[in-house]
Amino acid sequence: MQLNQHTLSAIVVAGGTGSRMQQALPKQFALLAGEPILVHTLRTLLSFKPAIQTLVLVMHPDYLDHWRALAPQYLSAGDMARIHLVAGGETRTQSVWHGLELVTQRHSPGGKTEHSLVAIQDGVRPLLTTHLLRACYDSAAKRGSGVAAVPVKSSLRRVTPQGSSAVDRSEYFAVQTPQTFRLAQVLDAYRKLHDDPAGYTDDASLVEAAGFAVHLCPGSYENLKITSPADLEVAEQILRKRAED
């Protein structure tokens, strides 16, 4: 089945407070090449073809009004109308669950989720490309999931009671977003575990804990998560290089 025969949705998680950016506002509002980081992320999703039918932006409740005032400076009225704003929960897992609830309401009348795919994306990964997003959607359509990941470059050591020991880095990948799933599968997982006190750092971990296989897609070392001022400087360099190519 071709991708255009699926119902596509995406959830952008932008609920962080960004304390490591040393700024008054959360990191998703920091400027990258003159525009907020979050705007770069959303633009890639808005430009994807076939079109993403439902694009959900999950944000900390304290910053919803700030976003409503800021967004029209950078996005058209048409683009703004396509973005559904949702208040986040106390944890990332609960925030994603809020987004999934809205996706389900819009695209699964009667609980039918067949042929529906959802990509979950960090709001502060502004260098996402449509090529990577397509690869993740394609993997989810064919195998149930498509999680962007890159091989670990650094040497790794495992801490032990005796000190530490080397591990084979070829067996390890650094996980990124998008993390993309068949909607039925990720819904089942989140219904079971969205209130699990164990806590999950990403969606793939929760889906795996619910008993589903997680399939990786080749990510990109340029697909940075902006968590510090140094990351922002690197992202600026990457954007300049892309503009020159």
C-alpha cells in the first residue's frame, strides 16, 4: 500500500522548560536563523507530501498563550489552521497521550485505526528533513514502527561494581525522532502504560514495554536535539551549509 493511501498524523512534543538554554523562555522559542526552533520543526511537517492530515502541537500550559501570540509572526493563517494545540501533561508520556487522544478523535471514528500512521517528533529537533520523515512513515506502514536512530560514534564503557568495562559500540544506536508507528499499535501501548510510574524517556521504550517490536530507520547526525547554546550554534552552521548546497 502506498503512503498516500494511509491517514497520516504527527504529534510535536514541545513541553520542555529549557533550563539548559539559560534563557527566560523554553528552548523551543529560542531563535535559530532568525526564527523560533519550533517553527523550523513545524514547517517541515507542514510541507510533507502526501499531506499530514492532523498535526498536533503539545505544549506546556503556561506557554499556550505565548505561542498563540508568537506563531502568526512566522506562519500563515492556513498553516496555523492546520495545527491543533493541546496542553501537555506532567510528564512527556502523558503529553504524548494527550496528543494521541486528539489524533484518535479526528481520524478514528468508531475506534477504527486501520491504515493510520502517527509520527511523534521532538519540537526541538528543527533540522528534520522530509526524506527522514518519509523513511519513518514507510517503515511504520510496512513493519509497524519506524524509529530514527544513528550508530553511536564514541567508545562506550559500562560502569560495574569493580570499575568499568568496554562494550562493543557497533551493537548500540542513539535514538532520535521521528518515532513513527501504526496508530492502532501505539494507541494500545499508551492506553496500557501512559500512567505507568516507571517513566519512559521515549515512545519506542513504551511501545517495546507493551510487547511490540521496535524497528529502526537510518537517522541523521544532523538531526540534532537542541538542548544547549552549543547545539544552537551547530544547527546554525548546518542551516547555512544547506542553504549553500
